[in-house]
Amino acid sequence: MAAPLTSDELETYRRDGCLLQPGLLAQDEVALVLAAAERDSALREHAFGRDDGEGGNVRLALWNHPGDDVYGAVARSARIVERAEQLVGDEVYHYHSKMILKDPSEGGAWAWHQDYGYWYENGLLAPDLCSVFMALDPATRQNGCLQVVPRSHHLGRIAHVLTGEQAGADRARVEEVLARFPAAHAVMAPGDALFFHPNLLHRSDQNRSAARRWAMICCYNARSNDPVREHHHPRYTPLVKLEGDAIRAVGARGADSQAAWLDPSEDHSATGDV
């Protein structure tokens, strides 16, 4: 069983809406994920772009159910899942995972947004979810690391509108938030993990550096927050946790071409078009 979060860590998450866990993935585990992603034809075939409205484009690949590949081993890892369960306060299931592929000199920005600003439209009645951002490459200011607004999750859900091909939080509202709540850059080393609340405002700049910035994000929903309508992400599906060296045991096994990849035309998050 994974070591539980301490009372101080839980308080930090409740206060700030985010919690950094340095080195949650070991360096050899990160290397296995990267080795799979770099040669994974299925991942490349199902990656798609999102125009950021600023002349940049973000590539990502998104899937619903964790398989028996290395990505699934990460998403089902007890050390990750059990932390999410502590933070959510309930059994969780895999809502979806994605690879964010910010390539050198061309990786686009993400507008300020809340994940629940997207997921509210999917029939989730409560923001009882948790996302886990895991750095696979160094995440720096130069290559467009994540930026967060600590404590902004206490403000509730903000209306979202389309910016380019992305849904972003209402800009006028965000400006008022930033005047009271300073943003912070989440500079991370490979293997570091940032757990964050679905109402936490976050964004990232374009990658204008010569350094790649790839990351994996796993999103978990509470069992008690089962969606009230069908949509493109799954309803409650029991999650089988993996203990110990499961990631190493799987090795650099990439995804099966028949994995539950999300077609971008099916993604109606934040649009209300269901």
C-alpha cells in the first residue's frame, strides 16, 4: 500500500488547491514512459492539435480507459490513485488520461481555465475530481511550464468561452482574480507530480525554447460523482490498482492501436453541445 499523504500535505491541498509531490515517479519509470511515447505509432496516430488563438498549436493524445501498457500502469499505480482518493475523499475511477506534447519552438499555449469549466458540461454535478500532472521532461518557464493560481479553487466555477480551439475562463473575470491571487510557475523535474483541484485556474505559455516539454496527466473522478448523462468520458468503472514495481514490470510497452482513444470530434467539454 502506498504511503498516505500527511495531515500537512492534505491541508496544503485544501488551502491552495494543488500539491506538488517531487519524484513521485522514479527516473527509470519516467524513461520507460518516454521510450514508449517516442516510438508509439498508435499515440502519434491519435494525437491531435488544439489552436491556442495566439498562433501556436498544442498536440495531445487522450484516452478513457487505462490498459495494460505503460501508460495504464502509471494511471493505475496505487501511489498515484490512493493519493487522489485521499484528496477527493472517496473511491476514484479513471476519468481519462492524456499526453501533452509541447514540441520545441512550436508547442502552443493553454489559456487560463479550470478543468471543471470543461467537465461541468459533461454531466458532473460536483467538482469532486483530481488531476495529476506528471512531468516527463523538465518543465521550465522557457519551455512553457504549467502556471497555477493557488487558492483560486475557492472561487467556484467560472464561465468558459472558446479561445481559438480551446475553452478558456472568462478573461475579465480572470483579470480580477489575478489582481487578488498571484499566479505561480510550476517548475518541475522529470518524475515530479502536481495534484490539483478541478476548479484551480491554470494555464501555460507557448514553448519558444529548443527544449521539448512532454507530460502525462491522469484525471480521476469520485465514484459518488458519477455523471448524470452519457458523454465522451466514462461513467464509474472500477479501477484495479497496481502495487510496487508494476510500471517497471510492464516496461516500455506502448498502447494497442485499438485502445480507447478519444476522437477530437467527440469532445464536447465546455461547449454544452452534447
